Amino acid sequence: MILDDLARYYDILAADEDSGVAPLGYSWKDVPNLALISKDGELIGIIPNKRTIKTGKKEIEKPRSELLPERVIRSSGVSANFLADNGKYMFGLKVADKDGEKVIETDTKYFEAFKKLNTDMLSGADGICATALLRFLEKWNPAENTENPLIKAVQDELGSNFLFCADTWSDKTNNDEEIRRIWDTKPSSQEITELQCSVCGEVLPIAKLHNAINGVKDAQSSGAALVSFNNDSFESYNKKQSHNAAVSEKVMFKYTTALNRLLKKEYRQCIQIGDATTVFWAETAEADYMSVQMLFGNISDEDRPDDVEKIQNEISASLEAIKNGIKPDLSAFKVREDTKFYIFGLSPNASRLSLRFYSKSTFGDFFKNVARHYADMEIVGATDRIFKQVPLWRIVAETVSPKSSDKKPNPVLSGALMRSILFGSDYPETLLAAIVNRVKKDGDKPVNHVRAAVIKACINRKNKTLKLKEDITVSLNENATDQAYVLGRLFAVLETVQQRAIGNVNATIKDRFFSSACATPASVYPSLLKLAQSHLSKLEKSGYWEKLISELLGKMQEITFPNQLDLEAQGKFIIGYYHQHAVLYAKKNPDKPENEASDDTNNVDAPQ
């Protein structure tokens, strides 16, 4: 169960002193500003509470996170927080736009709610921080402070959190021992419903509302709910809101805290695949998640560590070992092979979150499935950059038309692709269809190594499922007799003959006939072969090309050209074209006789 797995991960993190995970009843929140109050309760200063971090070559300022008493869940109405809140609650002030000019206005109902909560909580406390805060709340009048210079200096940040310091800047109210003891022993202010928790099985107070999840791409900026009910049609047995789910307050806190931590960029346990924000974790506090990110290829130039090449070489060696049937060395990941490993994909759905996919296995099994994916994707002509594996985002991006104004890939396809990788199942049929369609429609240079790799992987994995013997090879298979594959090779040869005979033209046979040759060969190949004879007559040395064309025609299992090729056959056609193209436009062609080596090939672009 997902919530149980997340709650267990929280317990693992909580046991590690260096994890920084919030203890039960608290949460880490960004606090951009500190407000200093004197012992007498006077506001005497507001300063930024920020830190400078380096992202690549840039330095940016970010608010510091503070460990605060757990925040309330605001859906509507007025609900104040203890100790720290935005300016509307802490000062009763907000910024409004009047005639194009920003002015500070009062909103006392929010301040009164903050004043009542904090006064009730700290009643009877006599420490310096508690006394100073109580005196401030008693003296402060929002209406008298709309022109306060300290407030006006931070008016643009009144919508963000402030935290009180008493007497000195180092005396933050959230760190005061007396105040923490008061918070830890506070009675519940809400009506308690005790039921058996559907996650842990204990009879405990049930969470009425669940904490918001922050960090999911395109979800509401205020956060979205993983467990939530808002209509009568979703409710049963007269149980309202999240009482339908019967998750205890304790488990709710654990799973939301763990998930929000996973979604923070600095912990490197989150990647983006299509519309799915994907988190992953192992049942250990020691895993190196940078290596897992690099395994998926989701590392930007700014995020690359200094030893990126060393880590990538270790990953590549492990992937190569599995491909060769050797037990891989997974020490780069700092995770044992038998450690449980989880992957969880989330996408936004209004104010809620949808589950795209969920995988639970050992790290060894997970790595083997990913290694199998990369082995299936291996193809000649791939780039030789540091990140040799094709990242998942690049695969789904290739399904989108470069001319489209909306560059977002199909979210259903992204989720299906991830599931096929995680579980080692067939790639989605829609992926093959989308890539083949893009190759036929995108015109100039339609076949790059990513598209070719995807087509090869889709066909080969399906062949293995059907227990068919013939696989598409990584590079050119000169012995292959599959008609579609040979027709693709033949098209690449005919295209090359045209370019050698007449050089660059406005519209090559690839531009005019590739899509038709791929889908309906019988409609174009007779004309292409006739045209090739005209091109061959213009070549000074045409014997090599005539022989190659003749050999390819002789390899086909059928004498006549097929009227139509199905989707898989079109994929084989494209791979045949790609493989032959890679050979013909290599810098040195071992298959070419010496008397052809002087032919000019510099005017032809290599495949991208």
C-alpha cells in the first residue's frame, strides 16, 4: 500500500539524525523574513531570512526553511497558525492595488484569529519569547501601522511567512524550549473521531483533512491532495471528507511529510517524465540518489556533479555487465541489491493528484529492468556524449511534432512507457505508432538515433514476448531478408545514388517519396528504380551501386513490392533505412571499393 510504504520511509528518515525530516507535529516551511520584537512587545526590526545558493554558474537567494509547529490546512475561511504566518495574519495587513498604486490595507479578522490562537496557547507562559509575543499581540493595532516604515519596506512579501524573534535575532520563537513544550502537550482543538486506521490497523484519531502535497509540476501552487473527498457521490455510510479513507492523523503526517521531502529538488529523488512528477526511494537512509537520477538521464548541465564522468562510467559498466550476463557492481548507488525500491508517478488533477504508476521491487530487479530497456534501445549512431543512455523525457518528446505550439507529450503515453520499463513488459503500441508517424511526417532528416532506437526497442521486445527468433540488430544486418527492412535499405541506397548523381536539390526522393515508400511501397518503387537508372547513367563509376541495388532486390522474400506495410513493417523499413544510411555516410566505408573512395560525400549530412 502506497501510504504505508511512504509512512515506513518517514520512520527510516526520522531515525537518521542527519536526514533533517520534521518530527511528528512539526513541518519545515520557507520563512523569507524575521520580525524582531522587544521584551516590551514593540516591533523593532524586519530582516530577510535568506541564503545564497549556487545553481550552475548562477547564484540565487532562497528563503531559509524553519522547523515550525505543523501548519493548518486552509481550504476556506479563517485559520491561523501558531508562531509564524503570513503578514495578513501576523500583522493584520495586506497589499492592495488602487489606481495602479500599491497600498497597505488592514484586514483585522485574520489578525484577531492569529492573536486568539497564540494568546490561548501561551497563556500562563513566562519565558522571554512567550512574554514578548503576548505583549506584542496585546499592543499591536493594524490600523495604526499601515504607514509603518518597517512594514512598508517588506510590503511585497506580506503574502509570505514571517517568524517572530524576541529580544535578539537569535531568539527565534520556534526554537524556544518553553514554547515547544507547550506545543507538544497541547490538547486537540478539533473534534476527534477515532476509528481503525486503514494503514496501520490501530484505533487512532482519524485525519479529517490531509496535508497538501507540494512540488508536483503543474499542480496548484498552494499544494494538492492525494487523499480527498468533496462530493456526496464520493462519500458513504454518512462519513464526510477524509473519514471515508480512515487514515490516522499519525500516518497522514508521516506519508505527507515523506512525500513532500521526496519532491524537494535538493534531495535528488524526483524526476519529470511527461506530465508525471516521479519520486523514488529505497528503504535506507544512505542511498545515492544522484546516481539514480543519472541512470534516468535527468541531470541538467547546472546540476552535474564534479565527478559526473566517473559516476556515469560506473553506471555504464553496470549496465554493460547485465547485458553480458555478469552480476553488476551496484556500489555506485550505495544500495544493496536486495533493498526494497519504490517508484511513484504523480500528475495534477485540479486540486488533487492522480497516480500514474507505482512500482515496488528490489533495487536489483529495478536495475535489471532499466538495464534491459537500455539494451533494447542500443543502436548504431548514438551520440558519444557523457550521458550515453537516452533519457526518458527525450523519448516522449520525440512523439511531439516540432511544429506544434503545445510541446507537452501525451500523458497517458508517458505513464505507459514508464510502466513498461519498470515491469519489463511490452512497450505501448501507441509509442511505436507515434514515432513512426513522426518519422513519416517531419520531412527533412526524419530519422534520428532516438527515433530509430525506440522503433527497434518496441519491435524487439514484442518479438521476445511472441517468442520470435529474429531481432533487429544494433547495426546493419546484411543477411536480413525481411522485405520491409530490405526496402528501407534500398531506399537509402537510391537516395544516395541521386545525391551523388545530381548533388543537392530542392526536393530529394526522401522529401517527396519517403512516407509513401514506407507505407505503400508498390505505389512508388517502380518509379524510383526507373529514376535510379537515369541517376546511375550520370555516375562515372556506377558498378558498385548497380551491384548493391541488385543484391538488395535479390534479398527480398517476395518478388513483387507489397501494396501496404503494417505498423511493425513500417518500423522495420525505417530501421533498414537508418542502418544503411549510417553505413553509407560513415567517414570511411569499408564496404566501398577503393575506386569509389574518391567520390565526394561532403555535401551530404550524416544522420542526426
